[in-house]
Amino acid sequence: MSVLTDLIYGGSNAVAGLTEGAVNDAIAKYGADKEIAFPDTAYFFPTIYAATGVKVKTLGDLPACVGVLKSLITNQEDLGQALNAGLATAVGAEILEGLKFVEPKDAYEEATVPGIGFVPDPIIRSLGVPLVTGDIPGVAVVLGKAENPEDAVKVVKDYQSKGIMTFMVGDVIEQCAEGGVKMGLEFRVIPLGHDVTAVIHVVTVAIRAALIFGNVQPGDLPGLLAYTKERVPAFVNTFGAIDSVVVSAGAGAIALGFPVVVDIDLGENQVPGALESVLDHSETVKRSLELRNIKIKSKDLPIPVAFSAAFEGEIIRKADVKAEFWSAKNPTCELVLMKDADQVEDHKITLIGPDIDSGDLEYAMGTFIEVYGKKMQADFESVIERKIHAWFNYMEGVMHTGQRNLLRVRVSNDAFEKGLRMKDFGEVLYHMIMDEFDTVVDKCQVRICTRPEGCKEIRAKANEAFVARDARLKSMTDESVDKFYTCILCQAFSPSHVCIVTPERLGLCGAVSWLDAKATNELDPNGPCQIVPKDRCLDERLGAYEDVNEAVSKYSHGALERVTLYSILEDPMTSCGCFECICGIEPMSNGVVITNREHVGMTPLGMSFSELASMTGGGVQTPGFMGHGKQFIASKKFLAAEGGMGRIVWLPKELKDQMADRINATAKELYGIDNFTSMIADETVTTDMEELYGFLTEVGHPVLEMEPLM
Ligand code: SF4
Ligand code: ZN
């Protein structure tokens, strides 16, 4: 037997033994009926569920899984068989990690090494859009202990600067922590845990992606492996010596289609394309990306700090602030306007007022961008403007929240010391606009004003523009436009899903409005957003159009034939999996319950967000369940075919508060009801179906007068 297969089987057998022992011990201690589950997932033990269809719910379910695990270890020389043994190691790791959650306290809380352990479903769903847009170009798994800690730090920082999501397992976590790598989900560098088995937590992310987005059926192992190989752009790097357990875990990764790059010399045991030695750490990143064919859109900007989506979530605390621009203290605003050719001098960047080295802490900030382009349209001003938030956040050491004339920007001491000044903000805006909006913008100039007086002038101009834009948005209805758009960005993960985006129904991810889709179509005419004419209406109530049906049939490659825009029951729009909210029918009241990704608690349907979300997705129609964007709740078209938003009987409180003004305005218009949100229950009222019914009766909720849904 080759050294490689030998090692794989050695590791798999060791893990199998450990797993069997741990399962027996746990059953002896807690009994076979003891419930067991990972936190906040609808997919049980995801690897076991996806591969075999078995739903692990109690300790008593595990011995059979150990049996399956052992059957995968054939000890035969064939490499394919050896990779199966790698999958057995994954199953073993999942069980060993799962057993940590039987203990009364989350085992990870007690661990000395910071590790997040299991990644809950809502986080995976939230990663859908950044992954399909290429904002997160790939997923790295970094494992082990580098001989020279600096090498590990360099590799991980390199991934971070490229926006790659990096999961770490083992000593490399401390090495990177000591090396000053900023860690956490918001930095895209995620410590999973110290034990090798913690690597399963990134494996189950890939596996659940197949279940959530890919419509892969539990038990369809070949379908699962094809999905992860083709659609999950992950790879593995190991640092330092590798033992048989690491090798067999690596075999599991290879079985899933994830290449493994090690930093020791494997000589003839290398498997080109799947298992390779790269001894020079300055080549590790390059080779890993090549193996997965990941292309990084290079963003080499002439600024003194790093610029990457990985810094988007960076928080700058008060003690670290060098300069702050905050509307509560000083006038602020951001404005993009289109101008004539002679009014714009390309790449002119002007600072009006003091720079951040003036010694002050607080400044005003008026950012005024003027663009000219032959194909530029007023509708794209707001589309560009909304990107300022992301671009400023991408600068390492800069935090941006808010938009329009309510915002807060912080610059860290660290960024200041690296030389960051206001001119760099202008450079970022200029370069990003010319990069992302090159089809519509020919010339661009940026003015940044840090003086309250000048800023007020810009703000007055901006307010005028905002009023006009809001009026335009308000007047923009599905009836007032002559076309809708498709969005098929999510097909990267959800091959048969098509969103139809209309003025009154934004994409279910919440990130694509009709205007965004229009701009995307203009920028990239062969891209994800295609025009859907709306000439042939079949049924106004349902929002059924011959043109929409043709579009979904074409872009879903025949998987779908009919989709309506306004119904949850009759040919509802499909979901990919990255929806902000999930809506489901509540049979007792004939209403609907909505919950959102951020809400972890129960709903009156007896299901959490994760559980409800698992009822639909993968581009499949599921009458009675529908994923949608937050803003859609307040739309007059929400469930219009079933009577409209008057069907909503329950919402998480935070979401309700956030949307209250708009929900109430729409309800007043549709039903003449004042303060409709006071009739909608939330978790502070009840999460019990019977009690909910009592509440609805008490407040005289309009749903009680509506036709039965079914
Ligand atoms: Fe995905 Fe639909 Fe959002 Fe497009 S609009 S990114 S397809 S969820
Ligand atoms: Zn999606």
C-alpha cells in the first residue's frame, strides 16, 4: 500500500475508534434518549444528513452512523476508496464535535483558544450574495502550526486582503492572533477551534450550501459531491508536519473537491490538482487560488492602507479614533450628481477645509461627486451613491455607517499613522467609480468638504436631490414602468433560481432594487439582469405575465415554467436561499408569519428562521412559503393576490419597529387602518399559535375578515 493511502486509512481508523468510544461513553452517561443538536440549524448533523438522509436527533441515533462510517473504511489500495475513508473521517469529526454540544455548556465557550465552532444557518445564508458577486472570491481553510509563525500570518493576511473567507483550525489561530491578524466573522478570518475535528465546521458550511441553495436532496451523496466540487470555491492549506488524522481529513476535503496544499515535501505522494506540496510560503496563496481557478479582481489603489471587502465589518472603537465625521455633531452628506461634460474635470480631487492632521477630532464631511457620461442616467446617481458606504468601509482603519445626510465615519489612529488623509478618500471614490461604473461614467470629480459652512451648502443641494429622488421612487410602481428585470446572480449556487425584480418587489436578498437591476443591465448588457418586457398580462391579480413566464423558463433552463409576482400560493416566486425574510402561512388565523435572518427566536409556527427557511429554497417553488426582502413587506404588492399585507399576523419586534412607518402608511392606504403594526403580534406578545389567535381577535385584526387562504 502507498504511504498516502496508508496514512489515510490509519487516520480514518483512528477517528473511527475515537468516535465509537465517545458515542458509547456519551450514551452511558446521558442515555440514548438524550437530545443532541448543533445550534441554529435545520439540517441536524449536516454531513450525515446530506450524505445519508439520516436525521440525528438523539444520542441513540449515533451508533448506526458509526456503523456507516466504518463501512466507508474499506482499507483497499484504490485512491477513490481511500477518499471515501476521508469522508468517514469527516463523519467522525462531525460526531465528535457534535458531542461537545451535549455538555450543558457550549464546549467552545470554555475553550482557551477562541473559536466560533459551529456556523449557524443564517450566517451561511447571509454569505450567499457576497459569494455570488465575487465580493468573497473564495474560501480558505488553514490548518496546523507554521514552523515560522510569520509565514502563517503573511498567508492569512494575504487572503484577507483579497477578500477570501479564511477558516482557521489549530495552533495557527494563536500564531495569527499574536501576529496581529484581525479576526472574526466581520474580518473574514474565522477561528474554528483547536482540535483537528473542528475543520468539520467549515465542511458543513459547504455541505449546507448544497442543501440550502442547491436543492441537493439529503441522501444524494454523488449530487452532494458534485455540488461542492463545482460550486463551492474552497481549498485547504496545512502548515507544519501532518499526522494521519490530518491526512485522512485532507482526503475528505479532496473527496468534496477541495484541493489541499501542504508545506512539507510529499514527493511522489502528491496528487496533481488535488494534493500538492508548496514549500515556499510566498507561493502558497498563488498556487491555492490557481488550483481552484479563483481570480482576484485586483484593487491596487494609490492609498497607504489596505483596501478589501474583508475590512467592511471593521469596528473602530472610541479609543482608537483619530478623526470622526458624525451628523450628530457636524453637518454631513454624500451626493452623486450627473453633470455636463464641460462641468467635470476628470480625476480632480479637491479638499475644502482642514485635513485630519489639523489636530481636531471632529469634522464635517460633505462628499460631493460629479460624474459625466454619455450613457449616464439620473437613475444611476443613487446606485453609485449607495456604494460609498462599502468603499469607505473597505479601507482598513475606516468605518462608515449610514447614508445620505445621516452618517458617521471614523478614521483610526493606525490608519492615520500609515499616512491616510482625506485625499485618499477621494482617490478611492474616483478609482472605484471608474472601475465599477466604467460603462456609464466617462469623467468623475470629487469634492470633500470638512468645514461646516461649505458642507451645509452641499447638504442643501443634496436634500433637494433626495426629495426629488424619493418622489420618483414613490411614483415608480409596477404599473408605471414598461419592463421588469431578471436577476440570476445566485445561479452560481442555486442553478435554477431566477429573481424577477420589479419597482415594487425588490430581489429577495434585499440588495437588488429595480433601479439596481436597471443599472446592472446597462453596465453589463449580457450580465445577470436581463430585461423582461411586460406586454402580455395573463392575470393582473396574481401578477402573471406571459413574458415573465418565458423569462423564468429561459433563465432557469426549463426548471420553472410559471411564476407569479404577487401570490404566495399560486406559482410563487422561487427562493435561492439568501433571502432576508421568510414568510409562511399560519393556518389558524389564515394569515402569514414573517421572520428575518437576524431573529433567532421561535415563531408561532413552531419553527425558527432557520427551520422555516429550510422549507423553501434551491430554486424550487413551495406554495405557502416564500423568501423575500425586508422592504417588500411594506409594498402594496406584498401578497397582493391573497389580500395584501393585511395578512401579516406576526413579525419579530425589531423588524416590525424598523418597518413600522412604511407598513402603517401602506395599510392606511390599502385598508384605511391606522397604526396597523399595533395589530401585528411579535415575540413580546406571544409565540404560541392559540394565544396569537386570541390576540388577533382582541385587536380586531383585518385578517379575520378575509377569505380563507385554502
Ligand atoms: Fe440573488 Fe435574487 Fe438578489 Fe439577484 S436579486 S442577488 S438572484 S437574491
Ligand atoms: Zn441568493
